[in-house]
Amino acid sequence: MTSPADPAYDVEYPPAPWNMVGQLWLSLFRLREPVDELRPAGLYGAAFVSYEAGSPLTYSELLVARPVRPEGGSRAVSITDIWVDSPASVAGGRGLWAIPKGLCDFALESSYRGPVTRTEWSTSIERQPVAHARFTDVSRATLRTPFRGSTWQPPIDDHTEPATAQLRGSGKALPCRGTWEFAPDGPLGWLAGHRPLASFRMAGFRMSFA
């Protein structure tokens, strides 16, 4: 399959569903003032994700999303900002589910001491910083639990109607310690200076995204 969107992303990508495996680090933030129509005041989640071997595509991801309840629909999350380091993921995310993915460079470092994992992420676009985060967790030591949810996205590219996706899976999730720095002049500068309300790590997740 190919994306009908930007020719730069006119590359092959796997058909749905995408059965993904990997790791996720998530922090919650409270935005007290609206940024624009797509980013009103309210609760937001910022996450780094590593999709690893066993997935149809392997790549890193940075996303920001907020909870929504579309008229006549059920609760979901809407992704406002998202970057990956895989052109195929960009094409598939936009073509299948109207997820507004762009390209970004990532650096990831992890260290382990007993059950404790320390992780550091950083991202940049054309060498300009976007976000930097550090996490400390013991999620590898907990039990696997199931999860499910959905995304709702406003139209982009050739999508003329909102698009939805269903996700379900399982992972080892626990609260963790997380700190973030958002470049004030970067695309997530509207989150600069905000401190996380809470942070979570999900280790070894298995997820179907369809």
C-alpha cells in the first residue's frame, strides 16, 4: 500500500492491523490555557515509544494526545502532535488512520541495575531540539495486564471524514519517575515549563492497532 498524501511519504507500508511490540513512557500534563482549536485547555499525555523487533515496522515515536468524546461517539484519544523516524510509519499513520505523523531524529539510552531501568530520550528536527525526557522505573518486575482503547482523528490529507482506530493489548505498566524539557521555540514549545502530573512506563507491550 502507499499513501496518497505528500509525495515525500509515498512509500510502502503494512496493511492494518499493525501488531506491535515495544516499550512506552508516558507523562500527563495539565494545559490551563488553549493553544489553538486543536489544542484546547485540558489534560494531555506526552509519550515516547519504541516499537521493536516483532513489529511490522520498527521505529521510535514521540506523541502528544488528549482525551476526547466525539459527538455521538465513545471516549477516545486524539493525537495532536506526533513524530517518528520511519517514512513508512508516517505514510501508514496518515493513510490508514489520519494520524498527523512527521519525521524526527531520536536518541535513546537505557541502563539497568537490578529491577531498576533508567531511560533518557531526546528528539530533534533538522538538529533543532524538540523534547528531552528522563525516566526511572521498575516496570519490568510487574505483572502483565490487558488494555484497550481507541483513537479519533480529524480529517487530514485525503481523509474527508474523521478517522478512528481500535487498539488492544497487554503490557507491564507501573507509575515511574519522569522529567521533561520542551524546547520553547520548538513545535512543542506550548508545553515548555509544564511539570508532569504523573508518569508511567509500560514495558514489553504487545498491541494490535487496527
